[in-house]
Amino acid sequence: MTARSHRGSVLSGATATFEIARVTLTRTLRQRTLWGAAIVAALPLVLSVIFNAIARHHTRSIFEAAEATAAVLVGLMVAGAIGEELEERTMTYLWSRPMPRWALLTGKLAALVPLTIALGAGGAWLAMSLGANESDTPGRMALAIAMGLAARAAVATAFATLVPRQALALTIAYLFFIDLPLAIVPARLQVISIVFHEHELATRGMGESVTSALVGLGAIMAAWLALAVWRIRRLE
């Protein structure tokens, strides 16, 4: 092989990301995991129907239920998918070709995060819209859920690279037993909680608190993704 042909076989980060995203999306749409995720995403809607039947105002309760299902959704859709890929070493072939390793993560996330947001935030918006009062803001609350799902996906990605076999369980455990409690603790540690910033986006008026919440979620995402990229570069 000549030096010129070798250079021609190198996959750029953008090309590798696109190809991995395409394959990931095709595989995900064919797997049973998607049906399980759809059932989880539908739980707030079921709860909304029940609340409507008993004539109970429920928008805030549905929002909190959607936050709980979000932890399970990213565990199934992101942590499970990336962790399984690394555990079974099905990406060894790709790594044998000249391509940036971080493209595995960007490709997976490019396919899985929009799908996860469509299920989680879309289901939450529909559930909160049923029987909502004029003062409620289902659209804004669903947008907060979407932003929170993106941040949770970064957490799931990091756990998938650190502990592939237990990624799903540890992602859900972290989001339920560490991130959620931090949101209700009156201390500076609140700033590292996804749920805290999610509530700020959903309930505060436009202004400094919203900007702070967006910056906070962005910082959380960046930190967890940086950890994931560092780890995947060290994997054999």
C-alpha cells in the first residue's frame, strides 16, 4: 500500500461519526430495547390519564415523573448501547482502521440522543398537555426535560466507558441516588445536579436564573463527556 492510498483510507472524525451514527440508528430501530424505552417514556402519559380521570391538577407531578423516567431512558438507550459495544468489543474492527476514537462516542450520541429526547421530552409534553391549566407551560417544561436528557446522556456515556458491564445500572443509580438528592440539598453542591438546573429552566422566569441553568447543564455535559473521551482513548 502506498503512502497516498493509506492516507485515502483514513476516516475523518466527521465521516466516522456519520457512519457510526447511521449503523447505530439502524440497529437501534430493530432492537427490542427501543420498545422497552417507549414503554418507559409512556409512563408519564399513563399517569396523566389517571390524574385526569380523578380530576386532579397534575402538571408538576407529571414533570417530576418524567424526570424519573429520564434516568431509566438514558440508561437503556445510551449507557446500555455504548456499554454493550465496548464490553463485546464489536468496535475492535473499527479501531483497527485509522479513525479518531472519540468518533465512536459522537457517532453513538448523534444517533441515540435525538431518539431519546423524542421519546422522553415528547412523551412528557403530551402527558403534561392533557388537562393543563392556562398558567401551565408544558412546552417550556418539556424543553427543560429535553435539556436534562442531553446532560444525562453525557453521564451515561461516561459510565459506559468506565464500567461497560454495569453501565446501565450505575447510570440509573447515580441519577436517582446522587443527582436527585443533590437537587434538594440547600448547598453549593446543587450546581452539579442536573435535576436542579432542570427545575430552574422549567419554573423560573426568563432571566439570570435561566442563563445560569443553561450554563450549568452545559458545564455538566462537558465534564462528563471529557471524562468519557479520556477513558476511551485509554481503552485497548
